[in-house]
Amino acid sequence: MTDRRQALTPDALAMMDTIARTGSFAAAARELGKVPSALTYSVRQLEDALDVLLFDRSSRQAQLTAAGRELLFEGRRLLQEMDAVANRVRRVASGWETQLSISVEDILSMPTVFELVQAFCEVRDGLGSTSTSTSSSEAGPATRLRLRTDVLAGTWEALVSGQADLAIGVSDEHPNPGGIELRPLGEVPFVYCMAPHHALAQVEGVLNDAQLVHHRAVAVADTAQRTTPMTVNLLPGQDVLTVPSMRAKLEALLRNLGCGYVPEPLARPHLAAGHLVSRPTARGPFGARLHYAWRAERGDPGAMGLGRALQWWLQQLESPTTRRALLERHAGPLD
């Protein structure tokens, strides 16, 4: 048992993760700055200590065995827990996180997000005042913000995998592994849109699936890498143009490259200007119920034990005005 514990080091777990992620020993060796033979030797040492085969040697690729997949899954979880422990220790010492990572769902208002970023930086640097920071002398060390945009299941995955400390705009349909706090953000209505000279724009009445399937759909790619990506309102056999963001989807619709559902607040100015038209579909009204979520400290109710930076963001998200702006206010100087 002691030998097994000594073999399961953070470096060994990180090595397994790198090999699985890159797909080969050679690619993993390049990323880790090692020669392939040294990496192969390290894997064999780990296999000997655990008395299992972690990789299928009959494949030219780094193909995991069932035991290897289990070690990879649990190893990633352990590495996330180690990072969480280190972060908690730092927070005990200073109260402020060294870094706060925030995943924002792509359909939300980026002008509002950056207004929050600006307000946070002012408070953090002692230029503003809230209940969590009252003077420049009490301002914590500079918390580095790391913003990312994700789509559909990718936002939830970023939080659960430890890539984000706060996720804004997640669905409540994902299984909660435990330790995740979820609060409602609101609902975003979607409208089915196309350019005014698109063939479907000339059709009267409600559009059904038999009509839609013959026309190219524009879809935003789910950013999830490890969990099953989500697809929404795509029909079997339908031609699909996949784009990286909702704003790219909007651009494709304006150029008559297809049709599809768009958040009504984002489409609103283009509908008013006549650059897009909307049509009802047999699927009826469609909306996305969104939430914000964060990893709660074990044994600590509410926000107790959370870093001051995360507390500040959660405090802002308690405001109905802020939540409504994130859902609806897409027009602004940053658009």
C-alpha cells in the first residue's frame, strides 16, 4: 500500500492526464519537456507499482485500458482537489484569491460583464466601496481575473472541472457532483430568425419541421470537451453550419447563410431595423433558463469561507437589476 501511495504522485497523475489529452507518448513528452523513452519508463514504473496495465500496448496510439481510464478520471479529480486545498490555504492567509476564473455563457451581455469587471477592479484596488472592502488600506492583493466564454454544457464543465470558480449562465439540467451551489439568473427567450430574402421568410404561417429540415441551420458549437456536448433544435439530416459564438451566428444569419434560433434581446435591434425577420415554428416558444453557480466550501453555509473576490461577484449577482442586464442589455459601447 505504501508503494502504491508513493507511486500516485501529483506528477504521475499529471503525466497520465497529459498523455490522454495529447493522444500519444511522443506528443506528451514534447509538452512535458521529456524524451519519449523517459515517459514510457515512468508509465511502466506506475503500472508496476499498481500491478495493472494502464495502456494498451497493441495500439500505436496511447489507448487507455479500463484501469487506465479509471485512474485518469480519479486522478483528475484528485488534482482538482489539491488545487482547491492550495487555494483555500491562500484565502485563509489573505482573504483574497490569487486568481478568480469566471466562465460566462456566450449568449449573455458582454457590456454588462465588463462593467462588473471595471467595478470589481476599482473595489479591489481600494477605489470603490462595498461591504466586503471598505478602504484602500483594507484592499487585498491584486486578484487576477480570468474571463472565458463558453457555450451550452461547456459552461458547466468549466466549473465542475475546476477551470472556473464561478459560472454565469448555466443550465440546471446537468447532474450535480456535489459541492456546487446554484442560483437562478433568469430566462432568455429565443426567436427563429433569418434574413428577409431567405426562402423561409416568404412562407406564411407557422413553420414545421418538414419545412425547416430542407434549409441550412446555423448552430453554435458546444465548448464542452469531456462531457457530452449538447445540441439544441437541430433536425436529423439537416445541413448545419457550425460557428464558434452566438455573435458569429448572428453574422451568418445577416449574410443569409442559414436560419436558426437567436436570443430575442440580441436579435431585437436587427429585427427592428429589418435586417432580420422572425417566424413562429411548430416547436412553439423557446427559452433558456439560466443560473449562476460556484463551488461552495465544504462545511461552510452560504458564502462563509469563500474568497473575498468571489463573495463580491456573488453579491453583485444577487441584484435583480444586474441579472436582468446580463440577460437583456446587449446594446452598448462594447458591441
